[in-house]
Amino acid sequence: MTPTSAEILETARGLPPEERAELARMLLATLGEHDLTEPTRLDSLRSAIERGCADLDAGDGIEIDPGGVDEYLRERGRLATERVDAKTP
């Protein structure tokens, strides 16, 4: 699986500042090169929503503490990004 930009930058923390800056410039230059098309993204979103609705209809839900909703959603977004990265050639 190709690492995400965030993972690359996290790994680069041990590099000297000049090398980190060069790495960041290289990553910025590649932004958008591997983006999925909008219809593909929408199809993936619809599919995920349909699976979620089916799970809820089947009684498979989760309980989230109201104070933990932001963290839960951030984690779900991170997982979704990893899945998209894994599917992108």
C-alpha cells in the first residue's frame, strides 16, 4: 500500500529541516495526481451509506458518547482515506 502524505511527513520528522522542506515540496507537487474522479467518489460514498443504512435496519448500530463524536468521525475519515488509498492504483 502506498503511504499517505501524512505518514510520509510523520516518518520524515527525524530528517534535517532542509530535507523535510524538500520532501514537503515534492509532496505538494504531486497533490491531485492520484485523486479519484468525482463520480467514483460519489459511487463509493453511496455504497458506504447504503451499507450503513442496511446495518442500522438490521439493528447493528453503535453507541457513541456525545463528547466523543468528533474523535469518532475523525477516525472514520482516516479509515476511509486509507481504504481509498489502498484501492487507488
